[in-house]
Amino acid sequence: MTEVNEAPKDASSGGDEAEPLLKLRGIDKHFGPVQALYEVNLDLPAGQVTGLCGDNGAGKSVLTRTIAGAHHPDHGQIYFEGRPVHIRSSRDAAALGIETVYQDLALADNLDIVQNMFLGRERLRRGLLDEDAMEIAAADTLSTLRVTTVRSIRQPVASLSGGQRQSVAVAKAVMWNSKLVLLDEPTAALGVVQTRQVLDLIKRLRDRGLAVMVISHNLNDVFEVADRIAVLYLGRMVAEAPVTDFDRQSVVEYMTTGGANGRSPEPARSASDEG
């Protein structure tokens, strides 16, 4: 198991391997007198799923919203494709290719699948909605992701199951030339069959070369889809390594105590920081 004060064996940062798609270095975030994140380092490589774990209040949502542009870090630097960037809004994130699917999915129940997938990004032709182009693009995206359980792309989202709604939300996120997709508790409140559909969809995103970060309390799901695991404890990144370096018990220990050795956790460092 990687010790928190050593350079973790990062699957993305071997000698000849590519730079991680997104890197966080020394990210701090305060809300008034409360410090939510302490010098957080994190790598999100392309073509890999990173499972972000942590107990309630560990800082997972704050970190996710910082990457998504909803929060601005007080200190530290975000790097995307090897260059420093400032993500001040969801528009900035989308321009880079970062899309976030929050737990509430942000779908409009009264609109159909196509209308939801293009909500706020409608295509126009001669000043009118180009319904045909949007239908074709939506159908192509769903087909590419092998989302085959919906009856019609024109059925209202209100008529979809939980797994179908999650699939539509993910498809909406990836149809805009996305490079990184953040998924907040994607299997929460889903049944066994629907959970399987969503986990298979996450694997297909990875197989398409996207970087994926899955925030989840369900360790069974994390161990099934993740290539790497990162663990937050009280706002600090206490472990970050390939999934093979962990077992469920060790993840629980990092989540609940910051590490089994009982020492005060320090921010995990990536091997790419070692020069």
C-alpha cells in the first residue's frame, strides 16, 4: 500500500507515459473561517477511471466543484493537458472539455431526451430550431455509448427509469467533445440492473479515451470500474494510487482515520512531481 508521505505509484506517471490530462497541485479552499481543502494534489489521466472516495465532509463535493468551475481555489494551480489554466465557471470548464454530471442530474422532466441533451445549446438553422440535426446527433451519441434501453429519443425524461436518466445525463455530458467527465454518485438509489447499466457505461467512457472521475460511497462500484483510487480525509488527499494498491479495508481506513498508521496525514504527492 502506498504510504501517504511517499510518492504514490501513479499509473499515469511512469517514465515514458503521457502527462495526466488534469493535474491539481496544492489546492486550498476556504469558506470564511472553515478550510475545506488543504494542499490537495490529484492526477486524472486520460483513458482511466479515478474513484474519489471520502466520508461525508471530507471535501469531495468541494473538490469536484472546484474542477467544474463552481468554486475557485484560494491557492494552488490546476493544469490541463500540461498547461496551467484558470477555471472560473462551468463555461470555462466546458471550453476545456470538462463536463460534470451531478447527483440531481439537472434534467428537465417535461422535455424529451433530445431537448434535454441540447438544453441551452440548441442548434439553429435559418433562425429556427434544427430538430433533425439535433435528433441525429443525440441518436448517434446514445448509439455510440450503447444506450439501447430507451424506447424513443423523443420520450419525456419523466418516463425514464433511474438508470436511463443517468445514461441520458452522461450522454448529454459527452456529446460536446468532452475529455474529462466528473460523475457524482452515479449509482446512488439505483437497483441492481440499473447500476449494471451505468457501470458498463462508465467503462465505455474510459474505453473511448476519456478521463473519468467517479465520486462514490459504494466501494463495490469503485473497485469494479476504477483504475485508480484517491481518498480525501478532512480536506486532505491522504492516498492516491492504482486500484491494485488498495483493498476495501484499506480504503475504509483512509476514509475514516486518514491512514492506518495513525500519523497526521500529509497531502499525497504524484510521482510526476519527483522530476
